[in-house]
Amino acid sequence: MCYHTIQTKLALQIEKRFNAKIKDKSSFAPDDHINGFTFPKTPIITNEDITIIEHFNWGLIPAWSKNDDIKVMTLNAKIETVKEKPSFKDVVNQRCLIIANGFYEWQWLDSKGKNKVKYEIGIGDDELFAFAGLYSRWNDIQSGQLVNTYTMLMTQASPLMAKIHNIKKRMPVVLNPEDESKWLNLAPIEDFAYPYMTDLVANQISNDPQHLSLF
């Protein structure tokens, strides 16, 4: 599963890459390690308006939820079952692009994960890309606040990712640039499950600043 991402690009770089404008630049904050379990706001593009980049909280809260406790369980969504799960089935047509230029995963060196190796993964040359996501707009009854949230779609691991995420063997759906519009325009979700994949590059992160190539 994927709970740690990277977005270190400047606002102008993101706007140029996705041909869209950031709605609230005061919310924009590049980060070399975004931890999903802090439920951060990160830049996304929804299929409501592809010309606007908004900041939604990671961890989807369904419209029917009475509180936000569910968000710890909805950082990721399995693409194979997303149409069936109560948390996601009502938002399968609420598509979004989750903007990033990398993510982290850990390879287990023993059966209990006590010894792990960290990898930084992206599409090469530190280029921007988009994860496939779903979004929700939730009204907090207690505060009256509208909370915008999203989840990241996960699929079976590619051969490369299976060697890294070697226990559960899953990976996020990283969209090929030419398929981003297809995702937003409601192409069948099944079309983005493995064997659909984007060529990824993985680098082992050592104890010093040098990155070591994995494959």
C-alpha cells in the first residue's frame, strides 16, 4: 500500500505540467515526505474542473459518515473492490489526479519487517506524475465545515514493485500522462488495474545522501 509520497516541485512547475491553476496558493507547500497518516492537504485535480488545482485532505470521508474516524482506513482503496466497498462505491465517478513526483516504499528483509530497506520511486528524472484517486466532499455536522478528501487507488504490484513491496505486493496506480484525461473522463476503472502500469524507477535510499539504483 502507499502512505508516503513526495511533492517537491514549485507551483509554477505544477501549473505548467497539468495546464491548470492552483486555486489557493497559501495552501501550497512542497514536501519531500508527505505522510498519509497525518491526513495532509495535497494538490489534486478533480473531474469537476480540470483547470483548477485544489488542496484536499488525504483520507477519504464518505458523505454518509457521521464523523471523520474512517479516514485512517481510507487512505488507499483496492481498485479490484472499489465498486463494492461502502466507503468508495458512491464516489467511483468522482475521479481525481493526485499530484506528486515520487513515493516511498519499504522492502522487508525478514518475515516480520523488523529490518527494512527504504526506496524512493518515481517515473524518472524527478518528473511530475499523477496517481489515480477518488474524492469526496463531506459535511461535518458538528462544525458545519465542508471537508474535501481523497483516496489513492491501489492495484497488484508490477514485477519491479513486487520485489520492493515484497509482502503484500501492491502498488499505487500511477497514470501514464496520456491516460490522465481518460481517468478523469470516467474510462472503466478496470482498465487501470494491473497489468496496466507506468514504467517506474526505484532507488534505494542509503544512510548517506547518495541514492543507489535498484534495477
